[in-house]
Amino acid sequence: SEIMRLSTIGHSVDAELDPFNDYGKLLLAQVTNLSDPTPKPQIHIDGGHHGNEQLGMEVAMLLLDYLVTQYEEDAWVKEFVDSHDILVFPMVNVDGNTRDTRANSNGVDLNRNYGQWWSGPGAAGTAPSVTELHAGLLDPRHHGADAFSEPETQNIQTLVRERQVTMMISNHTFSNLILRPNGVAPTTIGPDGNPVGNAPDEKGLKALGARMSAQNGYLNQNSWQLYDTTGTTEDWSYNATGGYGYTFDDPAEVQVEIVRWPAGGWRPVDPDTGDEGGTVEGVFDACWDGPTLRALNSAVDGDYLLAEAAGPPVDSEPWAGGFTIGHLNYHPDGGQLFFPLDPGAFVVPLALPGDGITPADVVAFWFDGTQGLYIHPEIWHEGVFPLVPRQRFLDRQGRVHARVSVEFADEFGCRLLIPGSI
């Protein structure tokens, strides 16, 4: 088809043991105008996280059929398909579908196995015993040995990260509800010891849900208003991969994400451990000294050479002709926020997650200085670059301050040129 491509993105737990279900293939349909290579917004639609919820899978399949068959018949469908990449993953839990069980073949509820607030309220223990599994689970909400311990959720994690999905709909049955993040009440205490609050985009998510509800009559509400859930698809996708980050007006309203320390082997990290470091904050003070931009960060006792002017100053502004940088890093342990304490525009180079970063992946974002910037974990960055002689920022980030770096001169033989104006 010119608008659909079918691919295998992985296999289930049973895989080669299950010839009756195409050897556990996890099948993904990509619907878009394949002749147009222009980057487009990525939409992820799945069904069947719970293998015994047949209608969730059927809704995903019906949508796929509708998009393909109506592409030449309906002008709206054609415009929508041409301008988006729609990723339809109809059956996440292939083995559970075969067995007609909620959980996968390891007895894990896949919709409790994602990394956001994994093993928190609304999830049961690590895994059922063999006796429980054979007898039929009394509590099927087991969250697994660790976040993303299951091949099915690992493959969705890779898909969402690599595609930088901007919208996700996960179909379940049977309550006629439109549920939005977060899966736990705002008063729930998070890993940093503070209430998790509402999702940063609560107002927009609620409005979007209302538009959907107007079409199908479903009840539009927060997920936690049904019951508490943690480790779910939507919470992880929204909170951990919501793009590069977001702007904000009040740093007091921003919660820095803290990522649980990963297990080093097959034994899981003990519950309520691995994410207790909390946050640290201080002042990030960036100052142009002739053609060189340096910064001091009191939050982590850092002293950085950030940039070099690309040419002679223009009207005594060394940044005006652009400047070059040679290094980016990301924090796997938590997010980071910068809020300007002094007036002035600034630039922040960012790149999406992935250790295969190249110079072409880096995008420079310009800010007018009236708002702060929150950067998600695993987003490549290198501080903030003022377009004034000196600018201070409130900096708040994970206390562990783990850092993964790329040196562009060493790996690619170049430095990156950042525009000094727009």
C-alpha cells in the first residue's frame, strides 16, 4: 500500500513457542503518505494491553481499516493521513490474547509495567507464584520484576522514544470513559517526597477529552478518578517522553522528575528505593567574557566553558554573529529546570533521547526571557546560553546528577554553530 506499512517491532514472551499466534510477533501498522518524507507528528494508537479485552483490539483494527479504505473517499481522512504518521499497534499482549488472560505469559499486567511511578498505588506484587498463575490470578495487576521487565513494554518504550510520539491513545474495555494522566490523585506523594499534583497540561488534556466526549458520549475524567494506577502506558508516555520539555511561569509549580535507579541484574530494586535522592537547586550564572561564555552552577558546584563566539562581536555583542559549542549531555536520573532571574533572551540547544545522537539531531530553541524551561530526563542539553552579557537562572535538578556526554569534536570532527539571533 502507498499509505500503509506493516512491520514487526519485536516478539512476546512466548515468541517461538507459539506457532499458532505467528510466533508472538508484535505487529505495527504505520499509516501515512509514504511518498512524502517530510517529518510529521507521530500518533500512537494501541489495543490489547490486557489480552482478555477483545474490543480494545477490535477498535484499533477498525480504525486502521477506516483510514486505509476511506483514504481516497474522504477528503478529511486523506488530509489527516497525509499530515501525520499514525502508528497502530492493535495487539500489545499477544500471549494474553491467545490465553484469554489479562496478564502476559509471565503473569505481569503490562499496563502496570511502565516506568512512571512503577510499583506504586494500584499495582500488586512483583509477579504471581506458579500456583497462582496456573490457578488463575486472583489479583492480575502484578507489575513485574522491574519497570519495563517485559518484552512487550520494552518494545513500546523503544517505539515511543525513537518516534517521539506526540499523542497516544490506548484502548481498553469496558467503562465508556476517556481517561487522562495522571493515574494517581494530585495529593499522592511522589518519589521526591512532594505531592505529584496534576499533569502540567491538565487544562489542555481536559479540553481535548471534552472534545472527544462530545463525539461519543463517554465520561471525560482523570484516570485516578476511576481508581489509582501506576506504571501505565499513558502516564509513562506523557510524563517521561512529553517532547523536549515545556515552558512555565512559576518554578514553584514544576515537579522535577526523578527516575528510579535501574536494576543491575535479574533481582529487582526494592520497592520505595532507588529514587530517594530528591532534588537540589542553586543559581546558574552565565557570563560572556570577551568571545567566551562561561557559567558557574551553585546547585552542583559546576564550572563550565559553554561556548565560543563564531566571529568578531557585532555592536560589542560577542553572541550576535552566532557561537559554537562542542559538548552536550543528558541526565538519566532526573529532569532539570532553568528559570531566568535576570531579563534577557536566551538560547537552549536540545536533542531528543538516544545515544546515537548526531550533530543533525540538535535543535536550538530561542526564548524571550519571560518564562522558564523544564527539560525532561534523557534530553540532550548543555545549560542555557544568554543573549545578554550576563544572566542568572534558578536551576533545579536531580541530586544524583548523573551525566552522559557527547564531544562533537572527538566523535564527528566538528563544533555546532548556534544562531545568536532569530
